[in-house]
Amino acid sequence: MNPRRIWKSLLAIASLIAPLVGASSLQFVHAAPAGEDIVIVAFGDSLTAGYELPPGAAFPEQLEKALRAKGHKVRVINAGVSGDTAADGLARLDWAMPEEADAVILELGANDALRGIPLAETEKALGGILARLKQRRLEVLLAGMEAPRNWGETYVVQFRQMYRSLADEYGAKLYPFFLDGVALDASLSLNDGMHPNAEGIARVVERILPDVETLIERVKAKPDKES
């Protein structure tokens, strides 16, 4: 993989524009009763939303379609915001997480890596998000990212390991690299060669789908808890 292209791709991530789904402040919720839709919130930066893609082609929409095609009764809510760092996500979490949420796909960190934000700051912010989601009794799939090689091999390795450590600490399921099989593939990019096209998002969905199904099973296995 060419480091210059990795850097270029991460730069593109920070410029994407995504819709924000706002919601009420955090409070405890029940797992979805049998027969009702399970609500999964895709909470992240612009990779969650679908830059320059037609309606229905963004990650949350394609994921919901794929899950329903396999018989899962789910809704996937798009809560991605362009340019968000982990700290930005933590700052909006309380009002951006829908009350009806059962599970979360947490995809943040690309912009932190792009900007070379100290690893301790990113880890603290992601840990804060995971702690609040755990307090709310939500199941979490943590989607990792890769850091540009410009910051040196030590940063790259520690950045990657950060996701594993956080997943272990907070009991989240880890998907190591959100763009696995998609990053730097021109056939899965828009005409600018940097942003995922609809086929690129479909590849992301295809690869992450088994982990999301495990997330759903975790939700189903949870007993209802009183608020």
C-alpha cells in the first residue's frame, strides 16, 4: 500500500458531508422484544453517510437492506457527521443517540489519525463514548481505522492496537478496519479516486455483515432490564 495514497484517502475522509440524526439524551433502554425491529445506530464520521452517493446507497441504508434480505427485522439509523473526531463524537453523543437504540456501530478515529491527534486524546474520547454506551446497556460493534504512515510506524501500530484494547476493556465486538477490502481500490472509488462509490460501500457491508449479525444476536440474547 502506498503511504501517499493512504494519506490522501484519509484527507478525503475529513471533507465528506454527512447528515446528522439528533435525538434525546441518554437513558436506559430495553432490548427489543421478540417480533419488533432491532434498532442499530451507525455512529461515526463521514464514512458512515455516503458522500455523493444516490439515495439509499450510504452505509446505513445498504446495511439495513442486506440485513433485511437475510431475514433480520432491523432498522439502521444514520448518525454520521462530516469531519468528526472522536472528541466531537463524544461531545454530541448525549443528544445524538436515539432513545430507541438497541445497538451501535461506532466508527470514529479517521480524522484523529489524519490530524495526528495525540493517541491518548483519541483513546480517552473513544473510551468515554464506549463507557456511556455501556452504561446505557447498548451492544457495540467498534469499527477500527488505520493511521497514515506519515506519523511513523510506532503511531500506526499503537493506533491500530488502541481499538483492540478499547474493545477488550468495554466488552465491544471489534471489526479491525472499516474500509477493509475497499481502501485504495480505484474500482470501488468515485471519479476523484478517493471516495467510496456505491459498490465500495456494498463491499464494506458485505465484509462487516457477519459481525453485525453477531451484534444482533447479542441484542436478542440480552434479558430485558428495568430502567
